[in-house]
Amino acid sequence: MPAHEGESEGVSALEIETQRTTTPSAEKRSSLVKMLIPTSPHVEHRHAPLYQDDDLDDEAREISDNFEIDGESDDEEEDVDAHGVAQGTATPAQVAVNIFISFVGAGLLGLPYAFSRSGWLLGTVSLALVSAGNLYCMLLLVKIRKRLEADGITGIKGYGCVGREVIGPKGELLVNICLVVSQAGFATAYLIFIAANIQSVTSGQAGRAMIIYLCVPILSLLVQFRDMKKLSPFSLIADVANITGLSAVLFQDFEFYTHDDNIRAVDFSGLVYITSICIYSLEGVGLVLPLESSCKDRGGFPKLLTKVIFGIFILMAFFGTCGYVSFGNDTVSPISLNLKGESAAFVQMALCLALYFTYPMMMFPVSDVLEDLLFRDTMKPATTYWPSRSFRCFLVLTTATIAYTLPNFGKFLELVGASICTLLGFILPCFFHLKVFGRSELSIWQWMLDVVIIGIGIFFGVVGTFEAVMKLMEDDAVVGDDASEL
């Protein structure tokens, strides 16, 4: 992108590494694409700069420039997106598939229980409202980038870059930290899921601690890879296992359907819970800018995104309703624990395998960002620097410990959804929109809508996070407690 005279373009370590992946992972593909967080040196444009701090800009560029992967320069990776598709060449079908894969994952397995808490009708309405709000906020980022480009700033490739141009390096840091925390949260949720399902398969013979900490050694090896291409075989296994498992779950919903008069349409006591799960399941705001950049027809991207999000909403509403209607008040989270028959163990293990091999890809950007911040002053070649290897192992051990400490899958999803995902998906996009355009350029309705979303987001974030934390603190269950509380 254009920079001050004499300055070179800075691209973050996250972007360099993330762009290497050639095979989409099966869960939260946004975890890879959304972490395209380029460091964008401040650019003069025709209006007064939104933010300028040369000292902080220089420090940010130093962080980026000092971290080069596998001896390849930034320029060699700039022309492809996170899926190996050249910028501006992806067909609508390619973009649609990437969006779909990015949103459909572990959160889907928590929806049936969430619907049982709120009722199928309230659950569907909540999912629709969250989908619409999420779509609106993602399109705001596209609109913001177009405005910044019109002001002379080009090459804005990621969410963090928007934060940087709007409120300075601290804005980029805020977005990046939120993305890192959300990624670590997704990875932790995977371990909680794996422990719950293996425990179910073994009828409680295997303890939670043993299951979770036995996952650590191999995962500690997998997170050492610094080239996403080397994780492609594991990503392929995860894709196949995930599709197989989700399809089997939906099939069993119909196979074991029994009429239940206790099926509820509306239960407002579960409103906060269902909203949090919906926000978690639909989190992917960081995905929108990289995918729009890769799209051959950028002008048609908003319409394409709208269609795909609508399709995802239909799938999630159908999956959540079918799971709840099939198992009624016995519905648990994750829904895989409701499976019956000889195939149940196979399906559960397939889903565990999918999330196990997706874990390294979730932690990939987390390791890079934190490692760069901690070791940039003393960084030796990444492949031989032992503190780096030890730190990556420590991160795996930390997520495992959190997963053991918080064994409740549904409540953990609620916490992540109500806190970080609400901030990333709703509050920050609207705030950036107001900051860039200002009251004078927005209609009263646009301004009010942004303010209302920010207000609701803050209120829900506080209430939802508080409720989730209190529930987790009250949950003294270890293994084998009430299944509905898993």
C-alpha cells in the first residue's frame, strides 16, 4: 500500500503465515482468514488523518519487518489470500465455499441445546437477528475500507488495519488482542468437546484430566510448524471428519425423532444464553475484508455475502430445531452426546478427530502474535530458537488447563460469545463506522442504528459475560455430572 516517502510496506507476521495455507480447515475458517492483519503505515489522504503517531508507527513496522518466515519476503506472499487464491481472481463460488466453511463448525453442535433453553421459535428469531446484525457489521467494514481507499489509503487487507487507520496503532493492537483471545477460546472449546465425547464413548472410564492432558504432547508438536502448508494433510482429515460427523448427527435427528408435547416455542429465561451461542457460532467479522479482496467481482461481494449468510442461517436454524425436537428436554451440549446406537461412538470420534486436527490451525496465529511481541527484541531464527518452542508448548498446556478447569462446553461457548465475539462482531465495527464517517455524513437513521447496536452490544456484553462467569463459577462438576450441563 502507499506509504510515506521512503517507507516500505509493512506486512504482519500473521499475514505472512496465514496466507500460506492451501487447504481450508474444517472449523472456523475465519480463524485463518480473519487473522490477516497487515501493519499499514500511516498514509496521508485528502482529509485530515484520522490518527497519526509516528513513534508508534515505527515500532509497529519494526515488529512486522523483523519477523520473516522461511526466508520468504512479504512481497512473495502478497498476491494470494489465505486459501491460496490470487487477489482479485476468486470466483463467486470459491468465495461462497470459503465463507460457508468458515462459519459452520463447533458452534453448530451447541445450537440444539441452546434452542432447548430458549424454545425453537425464540431460538430461530434470535439467530435471525444475530445473523442480520452480524451481516450489517461485516458490510460496514467493507464500506469503511472503500471510504479509506477513496481518501488515499489502499491495501487495507484486514480488520486490524482498519483499527490502525481509524484510531491508530492502539486500535490495531486492540483488534489483534481480541482476535488472539477468540482464537485461543475456540481452541480451548475443542479440548472441552473432545474430553466430553471421549468420556461418553468410554462410559466415564477415562477421566477428564487424563483425556485432556494426553492431547497435549502431540498438539505441542503440531503447533511447532511455522508453515501452514505442512498442516494441510491434517486440515484435509479434519474437513472430511467434520463433514461426516455433522451429517451423521443430522441423520440421527430424524432417525430417533419421537413426538414430545413438552417442546417449547418460547422461553425468555434462555434469551441471553441463545444469543451468546448464536454470536459465537456466527463469529467471523475478520473474514470479510480478505475475502472481499480476493473476489473477482468486488462490487458483487455484498450481495454474495448476504446470500451465503442467509443460507447459513437456514442451516443453523434447521440443525438447532431438529436437534431440539428430536431429543426434547434431554437435549445436551454438545448434541453429539445425544447420539445413540452402534454408530454413535464412530460419529463422536470423527468429530473429536476433526477438532483435534483443527486445533493447531486455531493456535497458529496466537503463537505468532504473542511470540513476536515477547521475543522480538532477542529473536533468533525461528526454527532454532528454543524459547519459542517452549512458549508454544506452554500455550497448549495453558489451553488444556483452562479446558480442564471449565468442563462445561455450552457455558464456555456462552462466555466467549458474550465477551470477545460481541466486541469484535458488533461494537467495534459500528464504532469505526461512526468514527470514519462522522455525524455529518450519516443519516439520522444510520447514526441511530450504529449507536443502538453499540449500546445493545455493551449492555449484552456486560450482562452475558457476567451471567456466563457466574454459571461457570457455580459449576463444580468434573466428569459425569448432569449431561445437560456438559
